[in-house]
Amino acid sequence: MRQDPCRRCQGRTHPAATNTTALRRRTTRTTTRTRRRREVCRGGREGGEDASAATTTATTTAATRTTRGKGLEGCPWVKGVRVLGCGSKVPNRIVTNTDLERLVETNDEWIRTRTGICERRVLGEGEDLSSLAAEAAREALKASGVAPEELDLIILATSSSDDLFGSACSVQAALGAPQAACFDLTSACSGFVVGLITGAQYIRSGAYGKILVVGADALSRFVDWTDRNTCILFGDGCGACVLGAQDPSEFGCNLLSFHIESDGTGRKHLNAGFSGFGDKSSVGTGAEERGKEGSYANICMSGQDVFKWAVRAVPSVVQKAVESSDLSTVGDIDWLVLHQANTRILESAAQRLGIPSEKVISNIDKYGNTSAASVPLALDEAVKSGQIKKGDVIATAGFGAGLTAASAVFLWD
């Protein structure tokens, strides 16, 4: 089948249809609603002709950046952001609620009723988080049509890296992307959304053109499997998205808005503190203590306090993100993709926002709470299943330890 270059996808090609079929696809792709949303995210078109006059020379580019800043009202950025594709990967090992009945005093009905979780994935013997994250990243790159060598930056959002100093570099090495800068980002269950927002700023500034954002966690490593209140909740997994730059004068920015909040006074409700020997260097410390390994405690959580905070914080950050996006109302959201912590939190947040349950993406029953991986994992499954389609407006929100909450509203295109 003939392949035509696609300017909007930065040179990638798609099977070309002929005459009526091609025209119908193009018309469907650019519906009235989608065009209106693009106009919203452009922030106005006055000066658009000047903005689109950029050339490839460094001198003209610098001048055009100034013109864009003045011409596109409400859009003080150089480049627009587009989510090019996503991917995910989970461990093979499944731990069901029935399995947990043999470990602690609990039962399947009790867990499902209170959390919505039926099973979760856990890293098995010989598996590590970096390898799993690299597999999710490869899927995202394939879906995006981007080669590892094209990546400018890799952001790994995780609270459970294989190495104390981070695992982003391990993912970079596994992918074969030596030219990409990389770093870990720790924001617990808000990690992926914060990573998405962070990566978008590098693109908006014009510093980078293609960025890989990975949300990956293996909190099973820090779960007390004798504690019935926490061991039922957490699972391991990875999800990833590739962000790309686009011409703001023509396509605007598909990241419509974002909002981040933090409340350090709530750390006591959810944490995994350092529990190793405090001062290894002390002269009065014996040789045995000086050599003692440092470690972190298992996850400690006050479930009721976290629940009460989450059902207030999640609707708040989503609402504030929508308000700053210039969308008319929350009703313009097509899909709500929240951190998969507890099905009751998902239901409560949707009700407070006035979003019907059929617009809420949920896969918590299969994976449990995968922390930073939960949003991209749910997003990827919804895209692959056909729920999320081109032109849909997606509102995401992550929330958890810190306490932190973050929301990003973007157009899937």
C-alpha cells in the first residue's frame, strides 16, 4: 500500500487511502469540537501569520520566537506539545485475593468490596524494575514511530528504583539512547503526571523535541506482607508516553493545562521512612554498626486519613486544571484517567466533578495500586481498546505520598 508522509506526525508515514476514503478519514479526524479545542489551546490566532513564518536558520528562529510570544496571546511558549504514543508492561506473576487469604486474615469479597481490586502483578525472581520500564518504553516508542536515537530526554518517575541513585540511566542504556539526557523524578503516585508536566516544559521552551516519560514502580518491595491493611493494595507495573514538539502557530499545544499541589503536613499519613543506622561515621560507633546497611521501612499508611484527603484533593486539582485550560466546563472532558488507588476514590472524585461513571477509566481490578505506573498503564489500555480516540480531551490526576496531587488536561491527537 502506498505510503504518504504525514506532516503533523513529523515525517512518519501512514497507509494512504484513495479519494473518498482518505477524505472521510481526514474529515472525521478534524471534527468541529476538535478544531475548537485546538483554537482554545492556541490562545488566539492574531499574529498567526507572523508566527508561522519561522525558518530553519538560527537567526530567523530566534526572531520568530519573539513574534510568537507577542502574537499568540496566552501562549508564551516556543513549541506546542503532543503525546505521540504510549505503552505499558506488567510482571507475569499474578497475586490474587485468594492467594492473600493464605498470607493474612482477609478474603476476596472483603478486598473487592473495599478497594475494587481482584488481583495485582508482582515482580518475580530475576525481574527488576529497569528492565520492565524499558519494555514499556519500547512499546511507547513503537506506537509513536520514534526511534530511541531520536530521544532528547528520558524522565523516569518512580519511588522504587533498582538503585538508590536512580534507574533512568539503566533504562537509557537498555533502550540504546546514549544521546538522551535522563533523570529520575520522585513524586510517589503523582509521579507520572508530574513527569508529563515536567517534560512538556522542556518541549515548550524549545530545548528538546522528543521526550520519553516513564512511570514505573515496584512497591511490593516495601510492603509488609503480614499487614492486611496494605498488602492487599499494591502491585508492580510500568507505563510510558512519548512527547513530541509541534508548531504552535498551526497546531497549538495539546497540553491544555495542569495544576500541582503539595501538603507536607500530611506526610505522616503515608510514608516509607529511612530506618537504617543514623550516624555511621560517629567515632563512638562500633565497627559493626558503621558497616551496617542502610534501609527503608515498609509502607506505613493511615488509610482513612489518605482517603479523606484524596476525595477532596483530586476533584480540586482537576477542577483547577480545567479552569486554567479555557475549556468551557468539566463537561468538556471526555475521559477521566485517575491514579488507580481505590475504586471508591475514583467514584467519589467523579461524582464531585459531575462526570458520569462511563467516562472514568479504571483497571484497578487487574493491577491494584501501581503508584506512578497507574495513570499511564490505564491510559495505554484505554487507547489500545479503542475507548480513547483522536480528538478526545483527557483529564489525568495523580495523588499520594508527600502528600502530593497533580492534574494535567490534554488532547489525544
